[in-house]
Amino acid sequence: MNQSRLTTTAITALRIVLGFLFAAHGWQKFNEWTIAGTQASFAKMGVPAAEFAAPAVAVLELAGGIALILGILTRVVAALLALNMLGALFLVHAPAGLFAANGGYELVLLLAAGAFALALTGAGRASVDRALFGRSNSKLAVLA
């Protein structure tokens, strides 16, 4: 794929900002709210299997955010994060309406859209994925 400098810059900026936000939310679930608190919160919000979902989401957001920043397995991680955000949208935020100030879905929808965009485009030139899988003859070039 022949990407211009502007496209490379745009994808890299999106990847780093999105990765930072996801990592911050994962970190928050571990450290500010704790996993037990996140499990209780998820259960109260009606998230199915909250005792398993809370630590899985915390790990996905923290590790996935770091992976996005570095551009490691970006398509796979971004797809998982997009699904995570769609789950949050439909299970928790949709009934509250659009605005995040009211518990609405604007932030999770934006995070889902950004993650979906990265799942489609990949990490771009400035990434670990490109360094590892970017050769045209690589069987894993789809990851780059």
C-alpha cells in the first residue's frame, strides 16, 4: 500500500491518541476503580458475566491501548476494541442518549469508530507491524 506522508501522519496520530485513551481507561479499571469495583459496577449496569467481563475488558483496554500506541497487531487489537466499545454502547450507554455528561454513548461511539478505522487501515508506516510484517512477500503482510 502506497501511503502519503499525510496519511501516515494521520493514522499514526489516531493510533497514538486512541491507544492512550484506551490504555488510560484500562489503567483506571485496575487502579482507580479496582477490578472488584469494576466487576460490581459492570454487574450493576447489567453487563453479562461481569466477574469475567471486567478483568477481560481491563486487560484488553490497557494492553490493547499500549499495542495501538506501538502499532503491534493493530488490526486485530483495534477490531477487538471496536467490539468492546459496541458492547458498552448497546449494553450500557444507549439508553442514556447521546451525551457523555448524561452517561450517553458519544465517547464510546467515537472510540468504536476510531478503532474500526484502524482495523481497516492497519497501523501505517510508522509502526512495529510495518517493521515485522511489511514485506510484500510476507504471509502476514495483511497485519501491516
